[in-house]
Amino acid sequence: MSIRTERLASVIKNDISRILQKYQNNNMITVTAVKVTPDLSIARINLSVIDTSGSEEAVYDLLNEKKTEIRTELAKLLRHQVRKIPEIQFFRDETAEYASKMEKLFRKAKTIENPDNLEEN
């Protein structure tokens, strides 16, 4: 990544975080990472969603429905910094789920290795 794409990704991450606050109905949406293509045409936004009211899929569906509106709001914030506003794509960030899964596997391997030393976690 070039310095320009990294800077733009950082600015988009901050701005998108503020924009997505209005879509947080009984849930928490966190922007975990933004990657911008070298030609600055696409911004891939990784989101972590903690939904207390229903399904996470409903949150992603809503965001994808409102993608044009979100991009328009982003354009208002970025209009003096870039010529063309990148298309936005939302992706599920599964890092926390992966880390939790690996932690469980390590605990299981540890109990198999030392069956006398069982810990309750």
C-alpha cells in the first residue's frame, strides 16, 4: 500500500465510523479495517457487528441497501480531499470469531496433553 492509499483508508475509516453511528439500532457496528485499491476506486470496509436485537445478517443487509446513501454522506466529508469518491464494499470481519475458535482449540489440546491438569475456563 502506498502512503496515499493508507492515508485515504485512515480518513475513510474515521468518517465511515461516524456515518454508521446512525445505523446502530440496538447493536454495535465497529469499523475494523479499510483497504483502498491502488487506483482509489474501491474501499473495502471490514465491519464487526454485535447485534443484540436479532440477526447480524439484517444489519449487513440494511447497510448494503443504504450503500448509496452512505457513499453520498462520505462524499460530503471527502469532497475536498479526493477527486473521485471510491465505491464502498462491506465485509464481515471474522477475526474475533477466528481468535475465539483458536483459543478453544488450544485449551482442548492442552487438556488432552495434560489430562491431570484440567482447568475450567
